[in-house]
Amino acid sequence: MPGFFFSHSSMTELNGKEDCKLAEGKIHKKKQKAFGADLKNYLKCMVPHIETGIKTSSSRNVMLSAEEVIQWSQSLEKLLASQSGQGVFREFLKSEFSEENIEFWLACEDYKKTKTCHLHGKAEKIYEEFVQSDAIKQINIDYHMREATAKKAQDPTHTSFDEVQKTVYILMERDSYPRFLKSKTYLNLLNQLQPNTSK
């Protein structure tokens, strides 16, 4: 009996060592795959609304294509038409401390789809968050536009923020967007997705 007990504990110890080696092997494999996985995790963090798609069994097919990323360079409109593009651009704007621009633009896009009975509440929220002079995420507009937008927000329609949204769009298009296309964020993403031409 004692011998059996001894051999059982040895087996347990042996199995423990094998489990450790197996775990180490998995960690090593994870390190090898880390480079590709980093991009996936980066996009997951940036674009939470496509995270559920990334988790599906065909997750490799959900990854961005080089063609989609190249399309982003054609116009700001094409960049913002892509949910992944919005996420990557937002991360870039965060690095420049100007993410309020894309957040405001997206809030306006959402506002346009709002049912009439909910316009007043959403208009008030957008005004307080982005437009008023002491707003937490204040957008860069002049005094006259701020005042005009304040009046429109008090008696809201679906077009209340159109003028100021266009101003912010032009600001991003002329200022942030060209820098984004030259940034490491964009160029590194493009390089990782483009096929290896040396093969």
C-alpha cells in the first residue's frame, strides 16, 4: 500500500511537471503569435462594436483587409464610412487630444436617426457635452456658431447640428486626416496587412 501511495504521488508530480511544460509550450506559442494577435487585440479595444464579430469561429475572416485600409486614404468620408476606420481614426485623434471631433461627428450622425419624440433630450445632451462653453469635450467652433447652435438645440429639429457638424468635419478633413495618413498608426497597420511582396 505505501508503495502504491508513493508511486501515485510520483505520478501526480510527474503529471504536474508535464502540465507545466505543456503550459510553457502554450506560452511560447502565444509569444510567437503575439505580433499578429496584437493587431487583433488593438482593434478589439478600439472598436468595441465589432468585438462580437471578432469572437466568431471565422474570426480570421473578420480581420481588416489591406484594400479596406487603402480605401481610407481616398477620403475622410470613406474612412468614416468604415466602423473599423472610425475606431482607428479615433485612437489617432486621442493621441492628438482631439477625439472630441469624431465623437461629436458620430453623435450628430446618431442624432439624425433619432425619433422626433426623443430629439429634445438628445439635442440637450449633445449641446452640454460638446457645444456649450464649459463642455467637457468642447469642440473648436467660434462664438457665433456656438450661440446659433445653442438656439437651435432649444427647439430641436433633425438638422439642428448640421452646420456645426459640417464645420467639425471640414476641420478634421483639413487638419487631422492628412496627419493621420502620414502617421505610424496608419502606416504600420497598412504594412501589417499588405501581402509580403518578397515571396
